[in-house]
Amino acid sequence: MPVTIRSFAKINLGLKIGPHREDGFHELRTVYQTVALHDVLRLQVTRGTGIEIRTRDPRVPTDESNTCYRIAERGMKALKARGRVVLHIEKSLPVQGGLGGASSNAVATLLALERLVGTQLAPEERLRLAAEVGSDLPLFLLGGTVLGTGRGEEVYPLPDQPPLDCVLVTPEVGVSTPRAFADWDCSPSGKLTASRYSDKLSGFSRTVFAWLSGFSTGVPTHKGGNRAEALLLDLVRAGIENDFEDVVFPQHPELRHVKRALEREGARYASLSGSGSTVYGLFESRAAARKAAARLQAAGLPALASRTLTRREYWRRIWK
Ligand code: C5P
């Protein structure tokens, strides 16, 4: 019997790039947030050997360059399972869009494999496999609001935030993540001294701490309005921006225009997600998000209204 699983997207609520490390990666600080938009994956293990990926989307690779292929190979080994893995990917998320689609697909593949085989890997083994395949995979082992450090693969669950309505716009602009990091290194902002980097990263930690404190004590910094709106206003005030905007916007000015358009349509906070090309806006109500998405679509932009997904909802809705 095949297993069907939802593979949700993420956005980055702020992202700070730190120094270039000896292993070639960059130290990062980010807050990931899962959203309701998702792909659907159907997985089965049949007689035979190997891994077969089927999809109607020609942009999705079906060979070992697909993160699902790589994790399925490792997962079968770790689970000491035999057979041919047949994976069908029904794609709704944009490919290479800064929404972590490929990473999320890979984690969904691992979870579905575990269910099919009837064995669960130990949490640290799951984390090890996920982190080996990519920096953006481990967050999908937690879901909800997640702090990401290290190269993004060291993840810690943050308290669930009230769901927020959002609009995601993914223009057909190919932004390469390795290239964006390389551009960062050459940019004036990427040439900080070690102590300036350290100040910058601890500044991010302090900002997130202050932002979260409002929720854990039940006293948001912003007075009045509902909790979700308070979060929005606190976020804007906290100013946790995405460093990638500094290098990606000058190269793709249309993405800066999308951010401005979201702000004009009433977003309380708008930002590039990861290295893009998705730009998202957070809205104070579902009606406001839907109206903004409709107006942006009418202006020719590929806008979708969605909602952030708490950890609880993430796990409640993952199996289809
Ligand atoms: O880990 P992942 O496969 O997503 O990374 C893709 C590429 O992005 C890496 O090979 C590296 O060039 C760059 N990267 C980085 N620092 C990070 C994450 C990714 O330089 N923290």
C-alpha cells in the first residue's frame, strides 16, 4: 500500500549571514516558519532494487541530483530495508523558490519511508541523514517556528506563534543559492571583521530573544490589536531582515518591486524568503491577504495566499 504525505513549504523570518567557514559554508542565524502551501508525495516500496522518481513537472529532476533520491538511498540503508522505492511527486510549490520545496520533499520522503517500513529512526539519526543531504532539511523534522543556526541545519523549536495570513509571490527568476552566498562574500556587507560578525550574530539572538519574550510572558511589545497583529508589529519593529536582499535585489530589481508591491497592498512585513526568488508578505487577516493576492495577480504577479502553520498543525496535517 502506498503512503501519501504532504510536504509543506517554509519562509525565513529574518536571516543573518555570518562568516565564511572552513568547510565552505556560511554561519547563519535565521527563524524558519512553515506554511500551509504544500506538495503531495506518494511513496511505495515494491519488489526489486533502486529508486524511481515520477513527476509531471519537467523541472523536477528524477535522478540522483534530486534530494528525495539522495535521502531515499540513505534512508533505505539506515532502515536496513530492501526493495525498489517508487516516489510520485505532485508539485505545487515553486521549484528553487526559497520556500525549501526540495528540502521539504526529501524529509517527507524519509518520513514516508519510515512509515512504509514500519520502523522509526532515532531522532538524532533522522537529523544526521537530513543534514547530510542539505542545510534546509532539518527544520522540516520539527515544523512550526524554528530557530536555525550553524549552516542552517542546527535547529531548535521555538514556541508556536499564532497563525498568520501571508501572500507568497515567486517570480520566474532563477536565483542560485551558492551564487548568492558568493556574491555576499564579495559585497561590502560580506567583508566584516571577526568581531563585527560576532556582534552582528549576537545582535540577531538578542532581537529574537526580545521578540519571543513578549509571547512567553504574554505581554507583546505592541499594545492593542490581536496577538497575531502584535506579532507582526513586533517583528517589523525588531527589524530582523534577510541579508540576502542586499545582494539579490540589486541583481534582480523586479524582486524589490514585488516587496514594495506587497507593502503597498497592506503587508505589515514583507521580505525575501531564503535567497529567493519568493518574496512574502504577512497580513493581518485572511481577507486582507486574499485581496492583496488577487490584486497582485491582476497586475500579472504569481501571487498565492496562504497561512503559516504551527508545529501542531504541521504534524496534524502531514499525513493525507
Ligand atoms: O546545504 P545546501 O546544499 O542547501 O547548500 C547549497 C550551497 O549553498 C552550499 O554548497 C554552499 O555553497 C551554500 N551555503 C553556504 N552556507 C550555508 C548554506 C549553504 O555557503 N549556510
